[in-house]
Amino acid sequence: MTKSFKSGFAAIVGRPNVGKSTLLNRVLGQKIAIMSDKAQTTRNKIHGIYTTDSEQVVFIDTPGIHKPKHKLGQVMTSLALATLNEVDLVLFLIDAEQGYGRGDQFIIDFLKKTAVPVFLIVNKIDKVHPNDLLPLIDRYRSLYSFKEIIPISALQGQNVTALMDQIGCVLPEGPKYYPEDQITDHPERFVVAELIREKILHLTRDEVPHAIAVIIDKMKVDEERQLTEIQATIMVERSSQKGIIIGRSGSMLKKIGTLARKEIEALIGSRVFLELWVKVDKNWRDKEEELKNFGYTIQDD
């Protein structure tokens, strides 16, 4: 008999900075979601596609669920919570090192309204003593009836294979939604913008990252020169942030561009000419029209 094919959608949810993007990149074997040690790295739902001969899992890496402080935060939390009604499985990630937080109860209250299986994924187990895991797991088990509880280290890859095996067990039979060599359904422009934003997150001070957006103004392939020309605008909220991004004599902007260009070239398999501009748009995170223009879709209640 021919083995049936399984497929489905799995949402990765959790508080900010628990390792959701790290897990997605680990499963896919390459980067499509940007990673940073600063919270709120992911702003849009990232779709990552994992395909084998017997299954296809479409992962949705959501923004960290948190109490919003501005319209952008409202959009991010709305995106994450709306995802719970669109999937076959929810992976609720927690940070073993941070332990239980009030934000986890906020998420669990929403999970109680879903009808799909929920896995508790205890991430960053490489950062804690094994004896500390059981009390932590018992606390979460007392709050919600999880389908599975799986300790992992997304960064080290520890127990990730076991996680994928368990996901395969609960997936329904279904079609192959995407070609087997496709790893995301986002356009190149989106991924390129995210790679540029990642470099800014890594290189700038704490007050800058949350106030930036990256807009791809132009992405054109010059066949004759075998070169991809990219022009992008980095949006900030204050002139002081613009100065930090540009740096002394343009040194920071050059460093951002150099690091981003290398990863973009690896992504698209072509030489890249990357031109970056910095523009101030005061308080853009609280402007509904600007959020829509920048691709942050506001969910209806």
C-alpha cells in the first residue's frame, strides 16, 4: 500500500524573544526569519515550508505576543492571536531560562479558546540544569492540557528531530500545498527587507531597533551585468535615530549594507548592488496609514 501524505499548518507562538525564529530557521536548515537578542524581532507572520517524502508542514512564525504600547504593537499581537484560528497545530514556545511569566498566562487564556492540539515546547534547555525542568513543566501542565510537552534547544538542535516526529503524528492527511523545493511563500523583497533589518538590530543601540522599518524601493536584475540592483529606505522616528543609523561619516550605514549584501547574495545567488537611504517619519508606529503602507496589516476584531 502507498503511504498516505500528511500536511498541515503549525503556528509558533510565545512571548517575545523565546526563540521562535531560531526554531523555524533550525527546522528549515536556512534563514528566512531574522534572529536577534532583542525582543520583538518578528513583526509579520513568516511562513516557512518544511517538506519530506511523507509530509509537508507550513510553519507560521508569529510576532511575540505582548501587551501593546503603540499601534504597531497592537497589529503584531493581533496577527499572532488571529493565527491560532487558521492552523492545525499550535507550538507554544517558552524559555526554560526565563521561566513562567504573566505573558504566558495571557497566551494560555487564548489557547483555551482553540480547538486544535497544542504542544508545549520548552526551549533553551541548554541554558538550565536538567533538575530545574520538571518543576517548570509541572507548572505549565497545571495551567493547560497540552497534547505533548517537548524540551528542546532550537539553537543547538537538541531534540528538534523528536519534535518533528511528533508533529508528523498529529498532522492530518492532506495535499502538498507548495512545491517541495520551496521554503517560504514570501516574495524576495520581503526577505531582503528582513535581512537588512536584522543587521540594523545587531549593530545599533537599544533605542533604535523598535523604531525602524525597511522598505524595498527598487529590486531590478541587470541580466547583462549579472547583477541585482536594490534600493531600500530605512524608516526611523527621530533625527537622532537617523544619525545613529548613518554613523560617523556614514560608517554605520556602510557596515549595515556590507553585512546585508553578503546574505542577500547568498539568498538570491547573484551579485548585489545595495543602496540604502535613511528617512525620518515621526511616530510612524502609531500611524495606521503608515503601518498599512509598510505592510503591517491590521486584523479586524
